[in-house]
Amino acid sequence: MAKLKRSLFIGLGGTGLKSILHTKKRFIDTYGEIPPMTSFLAFDTDGDSINVKIDSHLGGERIGLDASEFLHIKVRDPQEVLRQQAELFDFVPNHNRALLVSLTDGAGQVRSNGRFATHFNYGAIENAIRTKLTAILNADAISNDKFDVNGNDVEINMMFSVAGGTGSGTFLDMAYIVKEVSKGINSSVGVSTIGFAILPDVFNSMMNGPAMANVLPNGYGALHDLDYLMHHNYDKKPLEIKYANKTIKIERPPFDLVFTINNSDKNANTYTNINDLSELIGLAMFTGASELSGGMASSYDNVRTVIAGGSMKVENKDSWACGLGLSELYYDGNKLGNIYAHKASVSVINNLITPETDSFDLDDIFINDAKIRENNGDENNDLIDSLLAEIPRIQYTYIQDVNSIDSEINSYLHSVDESAKKEIESNYASKKSDVDKKLEKFIIEHINKPSGVGNIDRFLNALKKHVNVFLGEMKSEHIEKSKNDEVFRNHLNQNISELKGLTFMERKFGSKLKDIKEEITQGVNQIAANTHEILRRQYATTFFNQLLLTISDHDQNIKNILQKLQQVEEECESKFIGLQNQINEQPKKFVKELHRDFVNRVSVSDKDLNISDFIKSISSNGGLYDFSEVSTKIISDSLWRFSKELPKALEYRNKRIDEVLSTYSEEELNTIVKELIVKSNPLWSYNYKGHVVNRQHHEAFIIGVPNRNSSILVKNDVVKNILESNQKADFNSTNMHDRIVIYRMEATVPIYAVSNMTLYKEKSDNSQISHHIDGNWLLRMEREGFDIYPTKREDHSLEYWVTGFIYDFIKFDGDNYLAYSEAQGDPIEDYWIELGNYRDEAFLDFKRRKLQDEFKAMIDNKISEIGETENHKLIKKVTESSNYNDHYSKKNFENSELKDSKMIKVRELFSDEINFVKKVLAK
């Protein structure tokens, strides 16, 4: 049973909406449904946002938000609203009032527009949040055996960008509305609010020009407003937010934790697409609510303690900004199983449509069984013999009356003709019905065998050729027999005339009479037999013509089946090629996909397939033959139902990630984990602007494995052997057997230290509009002298003296200590200025020259140039053992000389340097 945290995921603006969609997708992909203690809610000024959808790994319908999960916070004619209710909306900065245009398709990247829409729609927003929170708290009442609630508290995850208009303009109000609503629902339930703020840099990397003009200054305005509320002394200087029918007293900061998420980490690995960041944050929010929530809650509590304790404070600035990094090792066995199933479907179709080599005799088998063979003259008369006998059953034996011989013969021949026609018509109908039934039965019997469609296609083509041969023979024989009829009748008429012309004596005494009578009798029977032969060929011709039509109908059905199967085959090929290409696409930066290593190995062997089993799975009476009458979708579905349940497809689908990892060598496994750790670096960097050097931050390193007791990463100490000495991974069981997740949190820094803040401020200072959401708050900030930067300056001379040696901005040239200063140095001397021969005197000159600010800028640039990772390694090396003393101090004396009385000041200074290195720099 999955144990999940009560969680409400709120997405603000387009970026926030996409992020919670990815969170929703993760729940559906993992659990097949949305757990009852989980809810989603998005707010946007653009009504089209509700149409955004993403694909699930499980297939089926695309994932989107339903009507209860989206609120369009639109405002029509906001200028009129502003005129009518000026006091209510007096927070709108004067510079921005003209920018209030129709808020139905977005906020136009103006933060105060987003806030205006929030205030206008306050009642609907409050109601939507209350409905979702109530449902989450009632989750215990929902009976199910799949989910259990982890604790009583509720966590609100709020996702937004600080670069645009809607998300950046609404997040502060939304945080306080959530707090206000939660107080009125259940006072005994703890509600924590966590903000996920995407910084502007990713948008700048995606697009430049006028459309991005407000992105960076919006970021500064949003973080400046947030920093003010995170620092505010609510006891001494109360604040409130006035809505139309509600006033919220601000009594505490808006968020318990805030993650500021940039588009690059300290190693300069950069995201250039906001969708990738939205997906990463979606996964982060899912991870925080999933079965990793226990371990993460502990880390969150530690960070809150760090923030409350003030140990990370820089002069007068609180540290509240956290960094977030996440990586995922994922094995998509379902996708590999689907590739195998589609390939298996192709193999099944290939088998069905490819005739067997020993299927050439099917036509002869059927012809003999149906008794329709007619070739080689009278050697094979199977059909005509079944239609009518060669000769009439009653023969013409004697002439009763010579005087009426004509009528007598005509009567007999007419009787033979009538009798033969009646008999042959009956036999023809019976034969045709019998052969048609046998043909259909034969086709159904043989098509529903391996290679059946191909065999029957070949069979019908061969049968058609045979029947055409038979038909040709029947036609030629019919012509021949018709000609014989004329000859036989002429000869008979001659004999009759001769009989009639006999004299009395010839009739009385001659033998001629007897001979003529015998010839006439034979001639009549010959004509009668020939009548049978003509009728036999005539009806056989009709039979074979009809049979050709029947064969043609069957052949058309088979051609339809072949065409449909080939179409389905192409569709299956497209599907597995599409899946292969999808897997082989440029991977997401935070994901390591193990199934990539196996995608090109998925193959189907003939021994994997039992074609007869597939045929048996078709429920219709005609089996495969009925495919001629159904759609390709039904055919495709029948193949999919069969192929997806094949043992190897299930093997791929059911394989667990630990099983997959066990197939790698120790070296390969180490490489995989190293890559995963690098990918999990928090997406941020920071620069204390000289106020702090080499501060050690709190870091949470949580690894979610399917089962910590059996995970190969735990048992083999793979992670432990790779992590640095100051890092420790906490393993948690997730019961998600297709992935391993690394969640990293780094805390905390003051917001001014987050990289690029200087650029954000510069853009804001040069902007023609206000990037703050509340003109009244901005006035208070100005009067209170609030600044996001530290206002207290301390003497950092010793710090920059030591780091000057470390970063090579101070050196000893054999005679004097020299400092690099482009502001005070001579370009002819490459900007190096003399400080003095004795170390203590040189340090005093360094302080006198007030090089601190210049050194701060140079060292910041140096750190940015080499990167934080390399800088960390450098400082670690410097602080180890006696490395500073031996290799980095650039001293011009031996330590033994410090015992000399004239070196007492140098000794004091050098002791201070070493203490700084060991007690400050090493922390």
C-alpha cells in the first residue's frame, strides 16, 4: 500500500500549469490513478491553458486538467473596473495603470496585471482552494486498499515563474489566500507552503527581443517583493491585503520554503527549454508527495531549523532561497515490451501472408476433393460425370412403326432432351452448392493455419488457372459436340430416307431392312448421347464461369485481408520505429534512461511465436477469413491483445530496475551512478559578492530506491563509494520498481546571492514600468530603506589578503610583496604595485590602499571563471593539512625565523592567516 502525503499542487500561469500536469502524469504513470489525498489546481489569465495536454507512459487518453482543476482568472475591461473601484485596486503602480488591458488571454508579462486578476477573482479563487483542501482532508473517508495517508498535515506545492505576468504577479497573494483558507477548514491540521520559483534565465535562452523585455526585470521585482515579505517584522510593522469582501492580515512570511530554480547548475550544464524545467519540477513535486515524502519532510524540517537559527544569515540578510536538483534513473520496460509486441505483430503478419513452400498442391487437393477436374479430354471428366451421365438411362432399341418413324424418333429425342435438362439442372444446383461450400470451408480451414493467408492467396491463383483450363476444354468440346450433332442428324436423316425408299421386296425379303433399322437405332442413340455430352459441356461451362466468379469474390476477400494486414504491418512498424526513435531522442538532462541500452537488442525469434495460438485467439467463426469484413483497427487490436501478452513482452514489461542493474559490470554501474549524481546537481549557483567566502551549506541527498533492503546500490555501497567525504546519502524505499530517484536540496542563501541577480536589477533599473505588484508596498520599502543586498559592511581585509595569495592576486617577487590592481597599478608594470618587503608591512599597505572592493570583484570573477566545483576542490586542497603554509601562502621566510623578535608582527599576522584558513575558509 502506497503511503502518500496529503498534497495540493497549485500551478500559476502557463509554466506552473505545465509543471503540475507533469506531476499529475507521474501519479497516473506510477499508480494508474490520482490518489484521493492528492489534488491539482491551476490559475491562469489565459483561458486556452486548459487545453494543454501531455502523454502518459501508459498510453490511452492524454493527460490534462479537468474543469474542477482550472480557474480562468479573467478580467474584461479592467480599466473600467479600475475607475469604478479605484480604492480597492490602489496597489497598482502608477506606471502600470495604462497597461491594464483585457485580461482574458494573458497578463502581458506585467506582474501587477496578474495581481489585478487575482484581486478581481478573489471569491472564485478562495472557493476553488477551499474545495480542494476539503477533499484532501476527507481522504481518510475514502475506502481503498491502494493508498494510505502519511501524517495529518497538508503540503501545498506552488509552482510559478517569476519572469512573466500571471505566475510572477499572483504567487504572493495565492500563498496568503492558501494560509487564510486553511485556517478556516481545520485548525488542528498543519499546512506548509512550498514555493518552486523558476528564474528568468531559461526564457532568455529560448528567445530574445521585445517579447522578452520584461523577463529579467520581472524576476528582480518578484524576488525583491518576496525578500521583503520574508524579512518583514510583522509584529512591529503589520501588513494586510484588502480584497473586495475580505482583508487578510499578513502575520508571517508567505512560504515555509522557497526553491529558486535556474536553468543551469554549478558545472554550467544548461537547460534551454522551459518544458524540460517544468517536467523536472513536476517530478520534484511528485517525489515530495510520494513514498519519499518521509525522508524529504525530515530534510525540509532541517532546512527550516537552519533558516530559523540564522546560521546562514549574511550580515543583515536572512537566507531563505534553496537550491533544488533531481535526477532519475529510469528503466521503461513497458516501452521495450511494446516495441517487442509491435515487432511480434509484424512477425505474425509476415508469417500469415508468406506462403509455405509445400503449399503448391492445395489446388490439386481441392480439385480432387470437389471432383471438378476437367482436362486432358476424357481422361478427367469429374465434373461433367457428376452433372449428367454420358448416355440416357433408356436407350432407343427398335422402330415400332416405320410409317411414323419421324414422330417416333423426335418424340424419343425430345424426351431425352427434357429428361436430361431436368436432371442436369438439379445436379448442377446441388453440385454448385456443394462445391461453393467446400471451397469456403477449404479456404477457412487452410487460411487459419500458419502461412494461411499467403497459402490461400497462392491457392486461389492456382485454382483460377486450373478452372480456366477446364473452362477452355469445356468450350472447345462443346463446339465439337455441337458440330457432331449436325453430322449425326444428317446421317440419321439419310438412313430414314433410305428406309422409307426401300421397295416392298427389299422390306419383305432383303437383309437391308434390318441393317438400316440398326443404323437408325444406333444413330438415334448416338444423337441422344451427344445431347447429354452437349448439355454436360454447356452446364460445365456455366459452372466454371460461376466458379470463377466465386473464386474472384474469395480472391477479393483475400486481397482485402492482405491489404489490411500489410497496412496493419506498416502501422506496427511505424509504432515500434516511433518508440525506438523516441527512446533514442536527445535525453532529458535530468534523466538517465537504462532502456536505451536495450532498445536496439529487442528482436523476435520464430520460436517465440505460436501462430496457431494467435489464430485461436480470434473469436469469430471464420477466424482470419473474417478479417475481410472488419476494420484495420479491429485487426490491429486483435494482434495487440495477442502480442502484448507474449512471454517475452511480459518479461520486458515486468523486469525491475534492480534486475537490469545486476546485468552491468561494477565499472559500468559506477559510471551510471556517477552520471546520475552529476545530473542531480542543484539548478542554481550563487555568489556572496564578497560578504562570505567558501560557506558550507546544508545539503540533503535523498535517494529513492524500490526497496532499500534489497537495492543493489545499497548492498554494493555503489553510491557510498562515489560520494565525497562530506556527502551522505539517505536511502528510502519507494516501491517504484522501474526507477531510482536522486533528490538533492541545498540550503540556504540570501536571495541577493543567487546568480544573475545583479543583471536582473540592472534591467529593472532601466525599465520604463514598475516590476513590483504593489505600489504601496514599494513605497514602504523605500521609506524603510529596504534592500535585497546587505547594508552592513565589515572589514574583510584579512579575508582578501589570504584569498589574494590563493587566487594569485598577491605574490612575492624575491624582494617585495606585490598586489595586482588595475585601479592603482601602472600598466607598464603590468598593474602590480609594491606593498613592502616584510609581510606585516605589506598587509598594512594592502589595507591602507583599500583594495578590498577591487579584490572582491576580481575574486568573484575568478570563481565564476573556474566554476564552483573546481573552486570547492581548490579551497579543500588549500585547507587540508599544512598546504596553505607550504604551497599557497607565498611567504618569504621559514617558520623557524618567526621566533626572532623582529618577526613578532609577521608571526601574529601569519597566525591570523592560518586561523582564517582553518576556522573560516575550511567551513
